[in-house]
Amino acid sequence: MGKSLKTDAKITPERVDEALAIRNNLIIELLVNVLDEKLVIERHILRERLANLIELANYDDELTETLHGVINKL
């Protein structure tokens, strides 16, 4: 797995809804790019690309950790 993916991320229950909404938006963005490029994307690659986007974003530490946690559940 790549460096960005935090497999031991803790989910903060109060941030789950916010994290799920962000995760869903990121997935939609990635899927649009994949379809646009006519690529096939495997689950582990999807997780890694989402983790990279999260690390590039400016979310607070708690939300970042929760986002990693919900991505791990994909």
C-alpha cells in the first residue's frame, strides 16, 4: 500500500457524516476522471488516490483521521 493510506486511522463518531460526504464527493471526482480517461481502477488504487487527495487537502487532523477511517471501510 502507498504512503498516504493510513490503515490504522481512528474514526471520530461526531465527524463521520462530514467525512462520508467528503469521501463521496472525492469518489465521484475520481470516477469522473477515470471514466474521462477510460481507465480501469481497482479498489486498492481507489483507496490510495482518495488518501492522496485527503493528504493534499487542508482538513483538520481529526477530520483527516476520520476520512482515512471511512476510506478503509470501502
